Amino acid sequence: MTVGKIGRKRHNEILNKAVFLIQKGGIRALTMKKVAGLVGINEATAYRYFPSKNVLLVAIIESMKDELMGPIKGIFQSEDPPEIKLKRIVTYHLQFVNKKNGLPIVFMHEIASGNDKVLVHHIRDILADYQQILENVISEILGVNSQPSVREFSTLFIGMATAVAIQKRLGMSNEAHDDLASSLLPFLIKSIVSRRGRQEKTK
């Protein structure tokens, strides 16, 4: 049991130091040798936990997926009205990106720009899951045949998180996530709800 706990602790240390390297210099800055040095172990030991850099990258993706999608799925499955769900989901996403210093968006961009099909598949699955949840919530408000479409609205909300990530990484704003969550997001949701009212009146 003790060995298992120590192994899990070391596993998490390697993950955390790998994320630190990516935050500082992108995926290119990540090497098993550098990670091992930061953790205080030799490179061979690091490879026992993660047999390759790609295995380590997949583990980082899965860790971020759990941290992002776990709470979002919980909100989606709640009994809240759809407009409240939408606000809570997008607010959490904005806070998540801000807390991670924009890393998830930058990380996704770097992987999407590469040619590793396994990594791209993992990232695509996360984005598809998230967009589907947004579309399901928005369609609860507007219906499936709205104009603009639920896909267009969901893309808009995902773009808000991308804007926060860019500003955060460039040091332009530390408050963008709060500004969007407190002003633009409620405005957009109110607009969506009012659009539903107009649609009902025309029936």
C-alpha cells in the first residue's frame, strides 16, 4: 500500500512538472530528461512511469479532461433551468482557462498543429464532448432549428474561453474571465432567452 502511494505521488509529480515545462515553453520544451531533473529522479526512472513523451502528453490531456469535463457534466446533469446551466458551464470554463494560465487552449492549438493522430484524436474528443453539451443546453432553450443555430452559439461560447487564454498568455488581462462572466455572458444568455420568446410568439 505504501509503495502504491509513493508511486502515485511520483506519477503526479512528473505530470505537474511536465505541465510546468509546457506552460513555460510549449510542447517543444517538454523532454523526459528535463522532467526527470525537475522531479529529482534519473531519466530511466521517469520512463518507468511514462514509457514515452507521447504517453506523458496523453496523461496530461486526460488529467485536464477530468478537471474540465467532470464539473461540466455535473452541471449539465443538474436540475437547474437550461439558462442557469449554460451560465454555470461557460463561467466554469472561463475560470478553468484563467486558472491554468491559458494552457488548455494553447496546448490544444499546438497538438492540432502537429501530425500526431493519437493526440489529435484525444483533443478532438474533448472538444466534441464539450460542444455537444453546450448544444444540448442551448437547444433546451431555443429548440434545434433556431437561427443562428445552436452550433453557432456553442462556437461563440467556446471562442470566449479562447479569447481569455490569448489575453492571459500575452499578459494583457488578468480579469478578462471575470469581465466576460459578469457582463457579456449574461447579456448573451438574455438574448438567447428573449429569442426563444420571440419564436414562441410567432408560432
